Amino acid sequence: MQVTETLKDGLKREIKIIIPAEELATKLTERLDNARAKVNLNGFRPGKVPPAHLRKIYGKSFMAELVNEILAETPRSVLAERGERAAAQPKVDMSDDEAEAEKVLSGRADFVFSLNYEVLPQITLKDVSAIEVVREIVDVAEKEVEEQLERVVASTRTYSEKKGKAAKGDQITLDYLGRIDGAAFDGGADKDARLVLGSNMFIPGFEEQLMGVAAGEKREITVTFPEDYQAAHLAGKKAVFDVTVKAVAAPEALEINDETAKKLGIESLDKLKAAIRGQIESRYGALTRQKIKRQILDFLDEAYQFEAPQQLIETEFATIWEQISRELKQAGRSFADEDLTEEEAREEYRRLAERRVRLGLVLSEIGEAAGLTVTEDELQKAVYAQLQQFPGQEKQVMEYFRRSPEAVAGLRAPIFEEKVIDHLLGKIKVSDKKVTAAELTAEEEEETAAVTKKAKSAAAKKADGEAAKE
């Protein structure tokens, strides 16, 4: 076998492989000799088939098997000999000329093909002891636990029939039918629905127009669905609802005690409070972890600047772009609503893809150097967590993971990444800082506000456009 490097440009490599016809002939002869003792042909005793006759019958099929084996084994052996790691499976290029292929299979020509691939960059790990991060810690206030307790216990509140007009906090039972442009729409009708006025469970403006209603009263309510409404086909549209109020009920006193806790499946009020505190602490802990991780990744992003394999970047970009496009479509929005052109969006998400690939390679190198691995038990737990997200479809989900190694690899990657972050936290400088809940969640709320602002801006533009038409 002759191996020649024909391209070395950055991370790109092209290797030309020539398997001489003589080498192929030798391998074919060995294979025919091994088959001779096993082949049964009419007119010949086992093991007595003449080599020339055996070659005539099986020569091309055996040669095709040899070619396929060479294509499967050569990339791995060439990379190992060169001491390189390919970023992805090397692409095999060979002649598609049928006459040329016939010559190879009949042993009259050398087998020539090329391997095209990108190598993983050499990463020299740096000292991480200089990394400093701030861990924001929130002490959960008793008041917050009590407020959440009231919201949880509210689900057990009972109501008694009330004479007269409904006020905030009262529960009304109603039938309603909604229409858009005079036509009913999916999800716009219900019977014997129950609504607590002031709970903000319905479309903005709906509950306010029901204040003061009495049992037996009918009202026509007009509302406009929010621009960022989850059902894209309803977003921004005006709807008229015919409402019939069937009953009005006032809330009874809310008792918070052990009996109430038992109604919620908890042994006692103290244990219910402890569970609620644990949930709040878990949420804040997740936000703290997220912020610490972002600080670490930002440091690594600055510290490791190198060329990343374009093939990996393109694959990551395609994944991101598909997700973003799907989300926009579901929301009935466009890049224009985000104050971006598609070209600007592509550029922005390509930069994100490049960052993710580089950081992924760095974290992988750090993890390997530290001897970190993902155990089968950890993978099984991750698969089980996925099963819980699809109740009733556990069998199909399990079969999907059984048939899709890439899906299992997709579960392995985030587990490994979190292990690397834990490893780094044991090496870097971490200083704790007490903050309020508002300070901890400020960034998350700012991002939400930014999305809302964009939605309102899009709505204003749409309204301006409609006004101009009029």
C-alpha cells in the first residue's frame, strides 16, 4: 500500500492511497485458497476445485469484498500510523468510472482512492488555577417559603355558592364560545369551566370583563391574543367570546395545617414546608450553577483561541439553525421580529456554533487528561430521565435509544461536560457572595424582558403597517 499526503492546509488533509494490483492479487489468492476447502461445486469433490475455475466463478465477488474491507479498515490504520485524530469520519473519494472499477475487480489495475478529513487540533492544556469565579448564594427567606406555601395550598381551597355579583377571588362556573372573524376556533370553547377571578389564568383582559357578573348572566367579551401567544395561529388576533355564567362561589377560609398537607400527599405541614424550601433552594442552586459554569466557559473561551474543524462547526450550526427555525415557526415569528436579517442571524449563530465546538474540544481534552468517564449506570439514569418525559411511550423511547447510538452519545456528552465542570471547580478559585433572590434572578428576568420587548416592538410594527394600509 502506498500512502501519499496530497493536501495539508490548516486542519484539512487529503491522503492518496494506492493498493497495487499485485497486492490485491496476493490477497485474492489467499482468500480463494481458504475458500477452496469449503466450496461445493457440482462435478468436483470438496477441496478439489481447480484454482483457475474457482477464480473464474468467485474472483470478482471476492475482490469486491476485499475492496470493501480495505475501505473500512484503511482510514483507521492510516490515521493511527500518522498519529492523527480525525474530527469526523474521513470521506472516501474514488473513481466512479465503471470501466476503471471493472479493471480493479478483475485484477488488471491498481485500486486508487483518497481520504479527505480534518484533524482535531493539538490543544496544550493551561493552568486553570488562575480562574476565579463568584458563586452567588441566596438564603431562602421564611417569607418566601410561606408565600409559596400559600400558592401550593391554594389548590385545596374550597368554594361555597354566593348570591350576588362576583368579585376578585371568587370562582365562577361558565360556558364560553370564542369566535375570530365570526368563526369558531380550536380551543375557543368550553362548558362548565371554572375560573378564579384575578388568577390571570385566561387571556389578558378576559377576567377583568367578568368582574361583577352574577349567576345566569350572559356577556360578550372582546380580547386580543398576545403577540407572543403559544398558539402561533392565534397570536395577535382579536376574538369575541359569548360567555354564560352558571354559578358564582366565594372562597372559604384557607386552612394551612397538617390535614391540608395530607390532602397534598405530604405527612405533615412541617414536611410540606421542608419540601417547598428544598424546591426553592434547588431552583436557586441551578441558577447559581448556571452562572458559575458560564464564567468558567467564558474564561476558557478567552484562553483557548484556535482553529476549529469546519465540519464540526457546520454540523453544530445546522443543529442550532434547525432548532431556531422550528421555534420561530411554532411562534409564528420571523427574524425580522427579532430585529435581525436572516444573514445577520446566520452569522450570529455560526459564531455560537464555533464557540461551542471549541469549548467542547477543550472540555474533552481536560476531561481525558483528568481520566474522567461516564459510567453505564449514569447513562442508564439519563435514559430513564428521558423515559419519564414521555409517559405512555416508554417502550418506543427505549427502542429509539437501543437503535440509535448517536442518541445515547447525545446523552453522554452533557454528563461528561458537567463532570469536567465539577473537576474544574476543585481546581479554580471560588469565592462565595451572598445575594438576594432578585439579584440572582436579575439576568434571567432581563433576558425574558428582552424577549417581551422584541415581541411588543414586532406588534407595534405590525399595527403601524395595518394603520398605513387603512
